[in-house]
Amino acid sequence: MEIKQLYREIVNEHNLHPSHKRNLDNPTMVLQGINPSCGDDINLQLKVKDGIIEDAAFNGSGCAISQASTDMMIDLIIGQTKEEALKLAGTFMGMIKGETTEEEIEVLDEAAALQDISHMPARVKCAVLGWRTMRQMVEELNRQEVKDADVTAAGSSECGAGPCGVK
Ligand code: ZN
């Protein structure tokens, strides 16, 4: 089978028969991810305990690429630490931008089937929707942890009126 054909079948399979399209009982965090340019709308749910993503699921609707990409992402992040999940997101984003090597994307397993999206700019936002949403959630969870761990330190990172990090 030609490799592109194989990639298409992997994406189709995850779109038609997603393993993680359901609702979690007690999610730690739920976040909606929207890609208006295509109409993709997902609702990502994470259960995080002691820094580990114990379970994850999603609901929503959208094109095959957005749905399959989110399902494949969840396959990868369940059982990982938040840091490992962020690292995987970085590798996936790099792959979509065409900046990674074949060896680097091996960790993405089936999600590597979306590597050709780097040549389809109109579909990039579909492919990264789930990953972008997950990264936002983990970053928010990390912020909450910092706040809980050291309330006095919170004041030291004030960034005034403008957006953080903008110089
Ligand atoms: Zn889409």
C-alpha cells in the first residue's frame, strides 16, 4: 500500500471510529476549542492527577482531520505527564510546520499520518486544534498549581497593562 494511502486510512479510521469520543465522569478541566475557518468545534476533557494525564476524552463536531487528530492525540497523551504531553505537542506542531525529521516524529505514532498537512495550509488549523486546546489546558493547570503552591510568588510575575511577554 502506498504510504499516503495508508495515512489516509489511519485518519479515516480515527474519524469514523474514534476511541475517545465520549464524556469523562469527573474531568479536572474542560475546554472548548474552535477553528472558525473550518467550523471545527471540540470539547476537550482532561483528568489530571499528580501531574499525570490519567484520562482524556473529547466531544464535538468538525472535519475528519480535526476529529481524527484529536482522537490520535488522546491516544498519545493518556498516561503521560503534563510535561511529556507538552513535549509531544511541540513535536506535532513542528511536524505540521515541516520542521521535524523522520526520527523526531516517530514518537507521534499514528499522529504522524498527518505530516502531509504541512503542504496544505488551509488544513493546518484543523490538524492542530486538539493539540492547541490541550496545550492551553495544561498551561492553565500549571498556572493554577503555581498559584496554589506559592501565593506570595504570584505577585512577582505581574505584567502591567499590556499582554504578557510583549516588549
Ligand atoms: Zn477542519
